[in-house]
Amino acid sequence: MPQRIVAGNWKMHGSRAFSAGYLKSLEGGALAGLGCDVLLFPPAILLPLLSTPASDLGIELGVQTVHPEPQGAFTGELAAEMAADAGAVWTLLGHSERRQLFGESDEDVALRALAARRAGLKPMLCVGESLAERQRGDADAVVTGQLDAVLELLGDDLASGGIAYEPVWAIGSGETASPEMAQAMHSMIRGVLRRRSERLAEMPILYGGSVKPENAAALFSENDIDGALVGGASLDPAAFLAIIMAMETHGNP
């Protein structure tokens, strides 16, 4: 049975004061005994501050990307080994903003995935199509290509992490794929993984793209949606907690 996960991607938001207040608002036992795992992907500079209090709450931390190389003359970059040393357990890979704004190709993402496993980090591989690709009928082919690029390098080792399907047209737009549309893509992804191995087929597949407390329950009720990668709503601890509770109530066991 796939692991259930609710993850928050803070993107380039947050500060020391914000981080302390955020975790303080999650204290009081609300996260105790959950049937799902809770992850946060803050800016990497905040990892040392968050590491101990997040662990005390049962929250695992990750970084938003890593560089393929373990060290070197790559000003401004972050090695996977550095992220692990700072307290990261996970890393996002191939987020649509990395692909679009920083030109990361499928091959670049695959090399970053290989670096993540080299450092012992769990990869959260982001895949998804643009609106134009969906309108052309290419959504399945695009997502399959993004998966295959990483699977060719990692194989079954990708199963140590998760997949986040994020239709590019729904990220930060307020638009959300309908539960039926999201389920159809998640089922397709599960099929791609199952053709490789049963171990891969048991990976958690999260939905990302304007997830909010108002739509979380309907998404989590679908068979192949194992959680959410939450963007903007994860910056509000009350909203993030409401999404976690929706997974507890409506997620598949």
C-alpha cells in the first residue's frame, strides 16, 4: 500500500521569525498519531533552524532542488550531501518552476535524482504537462517521458521517494485539475511504474496544483491520489493542517 504524504513547498518564502511561528502553531498534538507523513520543503537556508523542532513534531524536511555534483565551482548551488548534512531527508526534483524558469531538462532532473540517492536523500520527482501540451493531447507522453528519464538512471531506487503530479497550468493559478482528471493521470503514472516493477507501483503519487482545504477531500477520495504537494496554502499553517486532516478523513487507507 502506498505511503500517504502531505508535503508543503514554501518556495522562496519564509524567514527565521516566520519559521518559528509556523511550527509553534502546529504544536499541541495535532500531528500526533497521524496515518500520513508530513513533509516541508522550506528554503535551504532555514533547514538548521527548523531541523530539531520539525523532528519533534514528526515532520520531515527537504530541500527544493540539489546540484548533480557533490562539490565544486558552482556558485549559488547546493550539493545533495550539503543538504543531508543540514538536516534534509527529502529533495524536490524537477519542479515545474525549475524546468520552466531555470531550463532544467529531463536529463538534468535525472542527474539530480542520481545525486539525491548518492547522498541518501529521498527524491520527490515532480512531473506534469503544460496547458498547450494537454490541449494537443500530449499530456500522457510528456509525463511518461519525464518519468522514463529518471527511471533509466535510478530504476527501482526511485521507489525510496515519491512522485508529485503537478499540471503546470494549475500551479499558482487557482485552477485545479478536477479529481477525475487528476485520478486519470495518477492511474496512468501508476501503470508506467507497474510496468517497471511492483515495488515502483507502490510509490506514493501526490497531486500538486492549487491544492486548498476546499478541494483536498475530493482529491484524496480518488484511488490513486496518495497525498498532495501543497504550494501557497502550505504557507498558512491553519490551511496546511486542514489539508492534512482532509487526508486523515478522506484518504484511502
